[in-house]
Amino acid sequence: IGLGSSAAVTVATLATIYHWLGINISQLDLLRQGRNVIRAVQGVGSGADIAASVYGGMVGYQAQPLSAEKFPSTYPMTACYAGFKTPTVDAIKQVRQHFSTHPNLLRSLVNGIGQCAIEGMQAVRKKEWNKLGEIMNIQQGMMESLGVSIPVLRDMVENLRKQSGILGAKISGSGLGDCVVGLGTLDPACTEQHIPLEMALQGVYCEKI
């Protein structure tokens, strides 16, 4: 449903193989290997979902040059599912076609989204959760401009933002389906359908049974 299940399976499989072979591998190298697998299968992929599965919790991720920063704190999250999904490859293809005659505009939007990530990481380091929520809202506007936030997702985002316990909301992943995520929790009396989430600080690990 767009919350990194394929990345989680990839990371778990790789970690199990390395453990079984008795090969020690760093988290960063496991991240690199997992991203290579995802890109070999679907052709594209930032690797952010791989980083989340490797490190757990909240992670500041950068694709080039490859780096990941594990943050010591977490904050509650809420997710709502659209009821359908669009493969990442298809979403990216649609965006590229839409901006085929406006490459500079696409580049500006992508750079803006990247800046949101940078400022979001700064907010997490300082535990400025309200600021992080504001940045999520700003980034959602950029995703709208990309054309990947369809009406059903837009309505879900707006419904989340109306809740007093939600600091910000945006689509997750590549859009055109899947989930929207909100920073915070819903009021118990809220009737909005949501997916229970609990962010774990622990990333991938192997244990023998």
C-alpha cells in the first residue's frame, strides 16, 4: 500500500543471506545493496524506503552521495490508504511525460522537494515538530504541481489536516494512489479510516530460532 513493503522484504532477505554466510556488512553497505536490488528490478528508486528498513525510526537520507543519518527520536504518524496503488515506475513515467516540454520547471520542483527534505531533517534534529508539519504541507503543494496528488489523495490530506492532533500531511511515496501520511495522531472520536502505525527505533536485525 505504498509504505515500503517491497523494501522491507528486500532488506530482510539480504540481511538473512549475509548472516547465513557469516559475512559482516555495515548498515550503509546493506543500504547500498538493497537500493541496487530495487533499481535492478524496477529501474528507478530513491532508496529512502530501503534506508528506513535498514536503520529503523526516523532517518535522514541522501541518495547522492549516499548517506543516512539515524535520528534518536520519533514522532507519532497516521496513514490513510486510498484503496489502490500505482507502481512507482508508472508514476515517474507520467511525471516525465507531463514535463517533457518543461524540463527546467521539473528540475525546479525536484530541487524544491529536496530542499524540503533538508529543512525537514533540520527540524527533526531540533525536535521542532510543528515546523516539520509545515514543511510537509509545503512539500505536498509541490507534489500537487508534479501532478501526482489526485483528487482522492487531496481529500484525504485535507481531512487529516482538519484534525487537531495532525501537524502536517502529504502523500507518501510516488503518489497516484497508495497512502497519505500525517504527522501526529487522530482524535479518538474521528471517523476517518486510518491505518494504525507505530514507528520502531529498531531497524533490520537477524535472530536464530
